[in-house]
Amino acid sequence: MPRVSVIMPAWNAERTITTALRSTLSAMPSDAEVLVYDDASTDGTRRVVERFAERSRRVSLIEGTTNVGAGEARNRLLDRSDSEFVAAMDADDVCLPNRFLGYRRQVSDADIVFAPIARFGQTWRVHFPRPASLSPAAMPLALLALNPVPQSTMIARRDSLDGAATYRPGHAEDYELWMRLAASGVRISFSSVPTVAYRHHPEQATSQPGYGGQVRDNRDLAASYVALAESVLGVDVSDTSTDQLRARLERRIDDVTSRRDRRHLRRLVRSPWSFPLRTTRGASSQESDRQ
């Protein structure tokens, strides 16, 4: 049985999935598999994956007959996996060679580990982020400021995603899941070394007009935010303004033991991109479609 399952939802990814699969197969350990869910693509995605599956027993294709979206596709992939660890990968990204080096050590200190992403666009000019990391103690506070974790860098203990840990319908379904897990006590950390190159292109959901508004209209997302805030801050923030919430987080950050965590948390809380959710009637009027 594979020890690691890499789950990869794909929809109309014919142009990019070859690179995603090649880079993943090259980087992952010998005791790993790639599970691809073709979400009823109308291009040649399925044929590309079939060719990989014919050449490698480590690649498996699950075919969807109707389009269900990336979140539900990931749920179905999780249902098909029975390995000890699960890693996420998107069909339009590139897995960096170092991704799986030392992953067992990382997940010994946390249940779910994320990493920074290197960014590139049509020109393949790669931009690497500044090194930063967050411990499991700091991550719940970080999630109240914004979603600092790229979905496609996730490596998790399979048992931490069992039970109710599924992606729910709606925009930013990954953010909702991370907050729900953090509120339930799942340990989430963020390492300092990029493991995935993230491709920017105009077809991405986050690039579409009105995406930020659709995120704020996600009731599950808002409810999970309020629940996490109550778990971490001990108060109901349903009627708390953005400025009041920022002040509460700033005070709570002072209690964090790690100096490095405090530094990174303050940077997140003071970021112009922080607090993207309109979870309250008192939310700042300056919040706009930024995500």
C-alpha cells in the first residue's frame, strides 16, 4: 500500500497537467501514488492522464461523469485513498524537487503542513517568497487574519482529514476547511521552504471579477470564521468591526511564545490584504474584492 497519496483534481487541464504529473512523479518518494480526478473535462485531459497511467502504476485516473468542482473532486479523491499521508497538488502547478524531502519529520510536529509557493506566469519567470514559517500554536491566529496557506502545498496525516473533514460547496472551500480543522484542535503548521510553483493565469477562479464578494457571501466560511475566533479569542466576533478585531488579534499575539511567530503574525494582521471576509455588520468599508 502506498504511504503517500497525492490527490490532483483536474478540469480542462490538457495544457498543464503533463508538467504537473511529470514534476510530481519526479519529486515524490517510491512509496507514493498520484490519484487524478478528471472532473468531466471537455478537452484532452483524460487522454493525457491515461497515457501516464499506462506507463506508471503509480498514476491512477478516476473519471467523473458530471462536473462537481475542485472541492468535491478532492473529497472523492480522499475517499479513494487509504495511505498514511495525503498531499495535495493542482493540475496547473509544478511540484518542486524538494517537496517531499523530510516530510515525515514535518508531520511529526503537526497534523497538516503547508509551505510557501514560488509564483510564475506565462513567461516562466519565477518569484520566490521571503522565508517565513508559522507553528501550530500560531496558525489559528493567522487564519483569523487571512488565508496564508496555499492549498496545493498541503501534506497531511490521513487521519486528520477523516470524519467531517470534507470540503464544503462554495468559494474558498479550502479556507473554510482549514478554519474548521483548526477550531477542532488539528495542528496546522507552515514551513519556510517553497515546495510548489504556482501558475498564474486568467482562467483561475481567484482572477475572476467579483470573486472576493462571492467569498464573503459564503455562509459556511463566515460561520467557521466566527467559530474559530470564539475558540481562539474566547469572544463572539459576529458584531465586531474589522478595527476591533485587528486590535484583539494584536493583543493575543503578545501571548505567543515564539518571537518568530509573533513577527510573522503581526505582518499578516497589518497586511492590506488581511480580513477579507465580511463576517460582521461592523466590517470596515475599505474591504474590497481582494483575495
